Amino acid sequence: MELADLIDGILVQHRDHPEWRIGSVERVDRGQGLVRFYGREETVHRCAPAELVRHRYAAGDQIFAVTENTYGIVQSANEYDGEITYQAIFGNRRKGIPESNIRPQVLAPDLFDLLREGDGSESRRFLLALQARRLQYAYRYDQLACLSNARIELLPHQVFVTDKVLRDYPHRFLLADEVGLGKTIEAGLILKELRARGAAKRVLIVAPAGLVSQWVDELRSKFNETFTRIDSTNLSAHIALCGGDVERVWHSHSSIVTSLHMLRNNERHLEPLLTQEWDLVIFDEAHHLRRSLDGSRRDGDVDLDGRKVTAAYRLAQRFQKRATSLLLLTATPLQLHAYELFSLIELLDPTLFPTFHDFEQYRTRIPQLNSAADRLDRYHELDDSERFALAKDLAALTASERSKEKPVNVYVGLESPEGREQYYARIADAHHLTRVLIRNRKRLVFDDLQPRVARVRRVAYSDAEWQAYHAVTAYLQEWYNIAIRDRNNALGFLMVTYRKILTSSSYALRQSFLRRIERLQRMKRAGQLVQQRAAGDLMEDESEELDTLLERYGDAVATSDPAFIDLEVDQLRRLKSMLEHIEVDAKASGLMAEVAEILRDPNEKILIFTQFTETLNYLRGLLEPQYRVCVFSGTMRAPEKDKAIDEFRETCQIMIATEAAGEGRNLQFCHIMVNYDLPWNPMRIEQRIGRVDRIGQKLPVQRGWRRGAQPAVLRRPGQLLLRPSILEGLSDIGYPER
């Protein structure tokens, strides 16, 4: 190094004393540099320029910035007027740091070298290092070594799930505990254990947009795990910090929580994620990853078998190839058809059931397998004929292509405890689904489970309401039939949605008809009457709020003929007038009376669900003058949703929510829920109930349904609501009870 290169603040190293490590030039005096070196201890030396060489940090090196008072990771460097400035990442921020603002860290002495040299001055630190190494190996190899570190009170079923996943690592699993049993906690425990074993350095969590912040908060507060949130609310800020480099956004972080809704149709952000290998990928609310048996080429995205596939499912298919371990979390893996559960299983282990037919055949055997297991448990209570019947069943259930035992041999084998244990193991092995699916049921987990109490509040409609109901039904049926005839699924979808609004509130329907009239007239004036036949991906749309879909498909028309538009507008005006002449909304009046009765107790809280924002606004206007009310809807930003939950917990008596609150939110501080209207998908009802029927609920869960008329469209959802669990009204998903 020349004297001219010696500048105050630059970082250097001594040619002959590498043990001094890195030094910072404090000043230049009489042709020499006064340099403070940071070796095992700080030392200051006068050095000739020729004795020094410039020190440069490489990309990926860690530095300590004095101005930031924290460590950062070097991304790049540039030199100007002899001084180097490093671009470094500090958490979510990117900043330029001159080398004069970097303080090299004193190198801790190597404890083993000191021991070999007979220096006992660091014996305490040596023992601490030894203990740290012992703990490191314990966490890596001992079973469930991190359970004591969780900041929560763990339940036995959560420990069981964690143990099962770790014993079979890196096998992939669907965690399908019933709503409210703590699947997020189970995922956090698994993550923590894998981290301790060095098997989860790169982790990606994909959740619905409304749950991203909750995941970040819970991982930090309950497991001391810091994850970076990247979603539509902060994506532009992340890109700006990385100088507009989208790829760097995703490469700069190893622990990410991101939004399913943002990624599923965004190739620009998918590519950087898919070029990386992930130790663990978690999909929350995995029922959004769907395929359908009904598919055709005109439906858009279909797989090689002609099955319709959502963009979310495609996303999971692509990530499964980049992940060592994959966890799918959902309480409702079966929405409307068993093929949906089969599709999730194919993401985890496509060899388990070669075809859907094989899966269905297996499902028919589930009751027989469960019955055999139950009888084995009660073997000493069985008489001789019952024991022989069990032997016959076991011979059939455990038979394979290679071998089949005679019932008499099974009968003899069952006489010994070892034989019964052997056959129980064979039954468990025949339960193929348990290899990838873990499902705990509340009634089996808790002895003191709070009961669900369902009530239907019947409302007497006025003559005006009945007349409007029948007139609207006739209008919807007429235009729905036209849509079916013309294969106009956008118009058909719109009519079905209006029918759902009809069962919600006359106010919401009136507002929807008003917007429909205005839109049709505007389209006619502008000459924009083009048929919108395709309603996009309706399976994908089910994850969105109905208000969003109304806006998306509100342009749907039966024909571009203006005369037909005038006909529909006239019908809508007449119906809107009938709805306006309803002086008293009987259902809303009944709700007001019930709320008044419940809130006579000042400590009670009520959660009211509706599918529509217009109904939410209507109820808010009725209730807010008398009560402390907060709302939760899909139109709100994530911080607003979190604030609404806090307000409901701390001060508000009533929360009115759309389906956006039906997934993942913890509201067990409330035990009274009102379904002002009912979704047609029964799993949505179960998700709603699960907001309050969760771990920590101390009171019986009361759920009600405001029922006015008894239209056919509500009979089935209403019947399901009255069951202790909605899932009990569906086919068993195929998981053994024991």
C-alpha cells in the first residue's frame, strides 16, 4: 500500500501479523498510519504503508455498522475517492455503509487452543461452550427436545402430532385436526424441532392473505421465531429496498410468510421462489388447493386426466418438487367431494392410492377396519361366536395378493396377547391414510369438551316480504334457466349469488339490484353489451367474498340485444320497488330483540356472521346506536383486521363479520355466534363455528340461525347446522377414530 492510499477510516490488515486480524486507520502521522486492530483484543500499532494491505468484505459477509448499532449482511460494494461503501441488508432495510462506519469485532479466543497452551483463564467460557455444544447435539438428536422452550401450555395431542411427523421425517403430512385444536401450534412445534436438528434452515409458509400477519405474530410470540412477511401490503417496499430487484427480495430471506392469493397467479414472484430449495414448506388452509372431477378443456386449467385444477393447487404442485418436507394444514380437507381429499393426498404421496377408484375402495373398508380394531380392544368381552366372527373379518381385511390366512388360524392366533397385538398392527398398517393424514377430534381429545348448543330463531315474514320473495325467486329462476340454456355460466353464477343475497337481507338485495340497473344502463349507453359467458375459475372464486364476485361478474348479460336489457331493467325496477315497500325487516327486528336479551349481561359478546358486506353495513347501522360494534370484512387491510379483533376482545360487545373472519382467527373469548345467513358449503359453517369453539373456550358454544321463510335452498344447510359437528353430517373422510 502507498502512503497516498492511507486514508483515515479505511480497513486494513498487517502483512506480517495476520493474528491482529482487521484494523481501522485512525489517523496518518508522519508517513505512518496509526491503526487500531481487532484481534483477540484491541491493540493500536504504528504501521508503515508497505506493511499494510486493504481489507475488503465480500458479498454475504457479516458486518457491524456503528451508525445502525446492529449487524448486517453485505450485498455489494463500490469505491469512491479511496473509500469503500458497502450496500448491506439490515432486517428488511437496505442501506449503504461507508467502511469508516464499520467496526470489526474482536475475535473470541479459541478455547481449545487456550486449553492446549495450559491457559485456564477462560475455563468458565470453556465450560459454557461445552454445555452449548451438548445442548446443540441434544436438540438435534433427542426426541422433542424443544417442547420445553415453547411459550405455551402444550396439549397431549399436539405433542403426539409433533412426534409422529418427526419420527417419519422427511415424510409429508396433512394436519387435519378439527377446527380449534391448534394446527398452527403443531406446525410451530414441528418447525422448532426441525430447526434444532438443523433440518429447517429455509422455511416458506403460504397462507391466505388475511392470516399472514397472524402467522408472523404467533411464530414470534409463541416460538421466538422471526419470519419475514412478504405480501401485497408491503411488497413494493421490499422491492424498493432491493433496488427494484424482485429476485433479490425472495433470495434475501430464509424464513418467509407469504400470501397464497398473491402467489397463485403471479409468475414474476413465483420464479425466484421456485429456483430455490426449501427445507420446509407449509400451506395453511389447504382446502383452497383444489381439483375437481368435473373438468373440460373449455374450463381452462385442467390436468392430464382432464380434471379441473385451481391455480392454488398448481402452485402447491410446483412447490412440492422444491421442498424436502411439506405440511398441509386444514380442518376441512373435504369440502364437497371426496376427490378433493384424494387430491391433497396426491400432493403428499402420489403412490399411496394409484387412482381415485383405489381411494374410494379403501374408504369403503374404513368402517370394517374401525370395527375390527374396536373388537380387538374389547376381546375379553366377546363370546366365542363373536371371536370367530372377528377372526373371519381379520382374515379378509388383512389378506394380500400373496397370502391369505384361514379364519381358524387367525382365531388361534388371537388367543395370545402377542397375537392380538400383531393383528392390531396389521389393521393399523391397512389404514393407509394414517401414513399421510393426522386428524384429532375434539370429542376424543377433551373429556370436558364444552357442548355446542344450536338454536333456530324462526321469524314471521310480513305479506310484503313474502310477495317480494316469490317475485324475486321467479325473476332469478327465469334468467338462470336462460343462462343454463345458453351455457352462459357467468350469468348463471350471478343469478345464484342473487339468490344467496335473497336469503340474507332485503336491504342487501335492493342495493345489489340498484347497482345492476345502473350497470346495465351504463353498458347500453356505451355500447358495451358483450356477453361474458365464462365466469373464470369458479372453484378458485370460492375462496373470495361474494361481494368481490358480484363486482367481477356484474357485467354478465344474456344477450347483446338492447331489448333484452330493457326487459331485465324493467323487471329489476319492479322488484326494487317491492323491496323498498318492506317497512319492517322481520329478520333484523328479531335479531335486535335477541341481542337486547343477550346483552343484558354486560360481560357477554356476540359474533354475527353474514356473507355480504351490504348486510353487514345494514346491521351495523341498526346496532351501532345502542351497542359497541366492530366489523371484520375482506375489504379491510390486514392491520385493520388485527385492530378489529383487538377491539372485539377488549371493548366491543358485537362483531359483525363476513366469511373473511371464518378462517384462522382466534375468537374463543366469545361463545355466542349468530349466523344471520348461511353459506351453501357446509364446511364454511364449520369454519365459522370454529372461530369460537376452540382450545381455551370455557363456556358452551351457542350458535343460532336467523330463519325467516323456509326456501329449499336453506333446508340442507339449516339441517347441518343443528348437528353437533357439521363434519358428522358428511361422509367420513376415512381416518380411523382410534
